[in-house]
Amino acid sequence: MRSAWWMVLALLAGSVLPGTVQVAPAQPRDGEQVAAIRKAIPEVDRIFADFQLDAHVPGLVYGIVADGRLVHVKGLGVQDLEHRRPVTADSLFRVASMTKAFTALAILGLRDEGKLSLEDPAETYVPEMRDWRYPTSDSPRIRIRDLLNHTAGFVTDDPWGDRQQPLPDGEFSALLREGVPFSHPPGTAMEYSNLGYALLGRIIANVSGMPYDAYIRQTLLAPLGMDSSGYDVPGSPVEQRAIGYRWENNAWSEEPTMAYGAFASMGGLQTSANDYAKYVAWLLSAWPARDGAESGPLRRATVREVAQGSNFVRLRARSGRTGATACKQASAYGMGWISALDCDLGATLSHSGGYPGYGSHVLLLPGHGIGIFAFANRTYAPVSGPVWDAAMALHGAGALVARKAPVSAALEAAYAKAGAMYRAGDVAAAGDALAMNFLMDRPADDWNAELARLKREVGDCDTGAPVRATGALSGTFRWRCATGRIEGSILLAPTSQPAIQKLELGVIRP
């Protein structure tokens, strides 16, 4: 399944099905953010329309999730060339390797139930692996964690893995009993492996006692109300299916429809935009960490765990036209997701899906509560480009509003003491709010001289401006003053009564 290494909640007006999860946004609805998204829609629509034409894609659908719901969705082209049925938000597309995130969440759910540990040797649950010959005498046994993070030592298996989708379970068992060659000793490198995720599917089936697809439906698809989604593609309504095509020799040809098999856990899911948006909204609702009741099929903390990439960090270019001039992303593979830091977009989670007849991509911006996804019915259609360009269009429209972390009582109190210090021109005004190191690192006389210098330059300041929390014990702030502005940061000590261990103040220069 081609990965991005190479190549919403749709609670629309109407009732919610009994037994489904109702996803609320992590914070109250931000009408300004949705308004900014709508401002960018014409540009987003142009980006995807141009892509469909340039990439020879028969049909595609894309959506933007924000505020716990699908705020924009649009279909372009047709889902089949014979009957010319138009693509809609209910058209069913195979999403290929975007399936891996469902598999990873299922593994984490079994872990939460105490049925396995990520540190367990995979052979504990897949006995066919026990007699494997490892590449070196000091190689560790493959852990479940290694399979999740593509660090098991297997060779990258695109496009071989794509064609293994319908492999019968018995033949998969025979393949495993024969043993597989290694590209690296386990745990020494990251190499994308569909085989590894097929093994995770086998683990899910063996541990849960039910077929992989049935377990995913019971634990994820059904609770989220994803009733049109599943793995039996030939058995799904043909009038709703987006048929997969290949563009070759300046013509489209239909790809064969592959049935469910042993490799379904690496790329077999079929879904619609309306269904997938529910899943994206649920994922985004896990951020930020907070108090409150859990409402999803898995704990919020478990969902956030997928952002923890392996320690094999890489530099990569952002997908899309905007990536040509952007700074490189620092990225690592997590659990069914690529976790990356982008200079413009901040922390991101993304994954592509490439498959005979299909291409797909999803991008989450957890810090902004926004998700963008696209599905296309052309072999390996590189839809990651327009998805990331659409994200940059939202950025340009001011739609990437950061979710604000709550300000703790300790931070609020310490920040007030910092303001008192400035107003008095004397660190003594902080009283017992200073940690034991504060005046050891910089004597009181030096601090008072610095406060006097700042006052001479910018005068009195409005120290009542809000502090922006960067954590429960840290924050940043800006003060408007008589003849300038001051920006600063505050850091509290990890003591039972948090006190100021560090304070920085500086005049903002043009």
C-alpha cells in the first residue's frame, strides 16, 4: 500500500442512530473559524478541480472537518465510467493504507483491555513466527510495537503488498511458516511494511477470537455510526461504489476488484466521505487533553497516543505545490499515522492510501481542530498534494485558530506576581512566589536594574493582559506599554506550591 513516505463528524441535520457515538468538539464552537474556512472554500474547490483534471482522475470526493462536524464536502466527476454516476458524499471508495490507522487503534484497544502489551513479542500471538531466522545473532524478537511503527526489519513492500489483499488465511499462514527475509535487524530502522500490518490483523483476530473485519466493525465502525463502511467490497451496493481505474496509455482501464483477505488490515477498508468524516471528528475530539466524560469507542488518551512517532525521525518536503518553497518537516511514523511538525501548520498527523484503482489522503491538524481528506478512483492518485495545499489555503484565510490551553490557577497566580514585580520595579513585590533558584541565578539588584531599564524605555505597562498557557506551569504574554510593548515568558518550578523559576522580559523590536 503506497504510503506518504513515497508518493466530519457528519452529524448533519437529522437524528443520530441509537448506539452510535455522538462526538462533541473539544471546545465550544468557534463560529469565526468556520467562517474563515468558508472564506477559503472557493480556493479549496479550485485546487481539487485542477488536480482532478491534471491527474486524470475519473472522480473524487473531499471534505473538511471542523467544529466536530463536516463543514464542507464536494464530489467531482463520476464514480463509474460506464453509468456515469456522479460522485457524492455517499460514494464508496477504498481508502487503502488509511486502513492502517483503524488496525492500530484496534491493537491499542486490546492493549487497554489488558489482552496484550505493545512490548509483547508478536510470535506470542502468531505462532507461525516462532521459528523465524533473524538476520543477526543479537537481533531482538519482533514486538507488536515494531509492527505498529514499521520497525520490524521487513523490506518496503510496495507494490507487492497491494496485490496480497485477497490472500486466503491459509496461504498467509504458509507464507509465515516459511519465514521471511529481513532488510534490517528489528528495531534498527523504519521501513514501510504492509506485511507488518497484515500480521497485526492476524494478532487482532487471534486475540479477539473473531475475524479482523468483524472486530473492526464491532469496536470502531458501528460505534461511530459508519454504517456504509466495511471490507466486503464486492458485496457492497454497486450503484454506490466508486469503481477503480488505471490511467495508462492515455486511457482509463478498470482495475480488478479485490476481495477481502489476509491483508485487509493493511488496506482493505471501503468508506464514504460522510462516514469517514465521523471518524475524523472523533479523532480530533481527543485534543486537547482535558477533564470530562469519555464518549468514544476508545479513550481520548489512547487516540492521542497515535501521534507518538517512532524514534527514526526524517526530514521530508511538504506535499503539494506549496511544499516546493516550504521548510522541511521533521517527521516520524507513529501508529498508522505520520507525525510531523510543519513550519506553517504546526503539529500534523497524516497518511496516504495508494491501491490499484484508488488514491486517498487524510491530514489532521489537532492543534486547530481541523481535518481534511480526499478519496479518488484512480490507481495511486496522489491526492496528498491538493489536501496539503487546501490546508495552506485555510491557513491563508486565518482558519487555523489554535485551541487555547486552559490557564491553571498556579500559573494565573504566578503571572500576577510577575506583573506586580514590574509595576513596583522591585522583585520583592513577588513575595514568596519566587522559587529558591530565582535570585541565585540573577541577584535582586540586577533584576531591579533591569526592571528600571525596561521602564525607562517603554514606561508603564498593562500587566493585566492575559497569559497564554503553553502548559499548566508555563506561559507567554505581551504587555502594551506607554511607548512600546514587552513580550515575556514565565516558567514555574515542579514543587508542591509552584513558584517562578524563570522569568524573561524583552522589548518587542520592529
